[in-house]
Amino acid sequence: MDTELLNDFMILAKYKNYSVAAEECYISQSTLSKRIKRLERQLGVVLFERTTKSVELNEYGKTFKAYAEKMLALETECFQALQSMLPADQNSLMIGAIPSLAKYHLTDLISKFISQSGVHVQVITAPSEKLEILLKDGSCDAAFIRQVQDPDQVFTKQQITTDQLMAVLPNNHFLADRTQLKIKELKEEGFVLLPEGSRPYNTVVNLCKKNGFSPRVVFTDSKISNIIDFVSNGLGVALLMNKNITEGYKETITVIPLSPAITQSVDLCMLKSQKKSPAQKMLLSSVKTAESE
């Protein structure tokens, strides 16, 4: 049985919503619906009770879910057994990740994968734009990338998590009592940003330009801690991803959601053109299992 169909089934069973599940699977709702119907035809039973608002597992679906979990676990066990038989140079992965990997629990995910799979893993960190280059030239087997830029659609992508862009202000700022902020309300402010040319820098600049102004950049730094220190001292404001702002800093700054919300995803990416090795398949299966739990 096609384990991709099993993964689709598990994700739909988790979210009980075709739209959300399809987004998680990086496919259209119609494609997800076709895959589920294909699975149901193979089994000869209907697995979900469908309504206009949601889908629920029926008795067949609940029974099948227990077996689907076992089949996916068996697939992982099979990959592990095969990997253990391979020479060391074939039982390895070079994984790239964004520098803030710990903030998105990627260290936990990678550590669990290493301990369960027996695959020899080397992890390198680099900005998203660099990771895309490393994937394309074969220097990485897989990479965890934020805000993937893939106009030629050369990557397969599996979403790991999402994050929200936030306005970061000094506590004494006249806008600090707001529950939401529009980008336009910051047009007179000085901005403290991550390094010029980086993807976070370009995101902020392009966002401001879309709202009718060019940001006045007063300082750039590669360390978020330095950026937050400058903001807390009144040098300017910043736009940072929420999960990169640790609780310890929130005593000296005010963090406010933007309206409309700006969200970005962190995805596990691999090359479409590259035939996946057993180790790559194990990593992908491990990530999908973690997402469905």
C-alpha cells in the first residue's frame, strides 16, 4: 500500500479539515480528496463522514487508523534495518538548517531522528538563501529552510512549523499600548534590522515598500540579541519572527502582532530531481510522523 496515501489519511484524520490538511501536505484540496478516495477504493470502505464544515473518522476509519499507524511504524523500522546494513558512506546525511533551528525545535527533531534511525548525520547552519544554493549544488541532502524561495519549483517541501512577524518596540514607545499595528504606522520610525541583503532584511524592506514607504534603516546586526538591545534603548523599532524573541527579552520591549498578520513557514526541502536515498526517505517519514502526532 502506498505510504504517501497513509500519510495523507493520518494528516486529514488529525486536522479534520480538507483545507488545512491539504496545506499541510502541500497539495490542493481536490488532489487530497482524490487521494483519500483512491485509498478508500483500495480498501473497499469509506473512512470519513463528510459534512460541509469538517470530516470525521467513521468506524471503518477509526479501525483503519490503528493499522495505518502500525504500517507507517513498520516502514520506519524497515528503513532502519536496511540503513544499518549499508556502508557508512551510504548511511549518512548532510542536513542544512537555519541558524535559529533551536527556536523551532529542529534540534529536538534531528536528535530524535538520529537516535531512532542510526543514520550518520552532519548538520550545518546557514541563512535560508545559502541553504537553497547548497541544496541545488548537492552540498546538502536536505535542509530546513524558512520562507523558501523556489520560483523554478525544484524542491519538494514538507512544512515543519509556522511563525509570525511581530513589531518590536521600546516599552515607552507611544504605540506600545496597541494590540495590533499596521506597517504604515511605523513609516516615521528608524528600523533596526538583520544584515542587509539577508532574507529577513529584504522581507521587511519589501513589506514597507508595498505599504508606500522605504524604511529608514539605522542599524543592522546578525545577532537578534543586539537588535533587541538597541530597540530597548530607544534606537529604533524592529520586525522579528515571534519565536526568535525569547521571554527574557520581553521584559524590556513590547511585542505587537501586525495587522494583517504576516506568517512564514519553515520547511524541510529536498531536490525533486534527486532520487531519494533510504536515509532521506527515513528523514521525511520521521518528519511526517512527528507532524501527524
